[in-house]
Amino acid sequence: MFDILKILSTHTFFLENNLKLIELNQRKNIGLSFAKFYFLLPNVSECLEEHLKIKVSEEQFIADLRNDNLQYFKDALQKYDAETDSYSEDFIELEPMEINILSGLENCLYSSEKPQTAISNFLLIIDILDYYENFSDNPKYWNKLLEQEIKSQQEIVQRMVNGEIMNENIYINRYKEVPFDKI
């Protein structure tokens, strides 16, 4: 089986060195592409409503991301961070997928402003697939996806370094049939 731990530091180094070269409009497309992916994960809308106290559909989030109209999301994240006290008796620890959803969408939110979020989004896909590999009844299936993802990321990043704009539907097209709701 493919061992992600053996190549993760090399892959991270590859992402860091190459994604720092991309332009603003390329980073924005990364945000759009990955936002569509995160909405493939189970219970995204429920997670946002429960933890951030906002109701937003995938379509609305994508439209708002495209139009730089996500101040409500930034405000909700700040309020959540300010009100979360890990030492309080009523503290509810987030599930790993909830953390991935919130972190991923936050990365997408700041994709135009903070170049580091492009790297974080690529690595978060790896983390998500690794999570499914570790906790599913079919680790070989997820391991194969993980191996393919690493190769695909390297191809995508290389094309971006050469000036290509990432297709914002690349991740949703690749993963729309993946059973993320079955673990």
C-alpha cells in the first residue's frame, strides 16, 4: 500500500516552493475549487449551522466567495473563536471532519489574501483522504485515492506554475462519486 508518511514532507516542500509562485487569480480559483470539494463532505451545512450559527448553502457560499461577499462568514468564525473556551464545562470538542470542514472553508475564504492557504487546502485534502483510509472499512480504496491525489496535485501545481488557471470544478468532478458519507 501507498505510504503517505514517507512522502508527505517532500510533497509539502514541493507545494510550498511552487505555490508561492502563483498569482492572485490562481489562488482565488483554488479557493473556489476546494470550497466545492468541502461541500461534498457529509453534514457541511449542519456543521456550519451548529458551530458558526449560520445557514448557508453550497451555492450561496460559492457565489459569495466568487463575489468576495463573505464578511458574515468571517464574523461567524471570529465569534466562534472568541466564544469557544476549551476549559468550560459545556465545551464540545469538534469531530475531526468538523475541524476539516471549518478549516477548509476558512482557507477558501482567505485564498486570495493569504498565499499559505493554497498550500493548506492541498494538504487538507490529503488529511481528509488519510482520515477515511484510517477509519473506513475499505482502507485500500482510500489509500488508492490518496496515491492518485498526490500525483494529481503535483500535476495541477506544475500546470499552475506554468500559468494555467486551475479549473474550479476539478475537485468536485473528481470526487463527486466518492462515498464520503460511508465510513
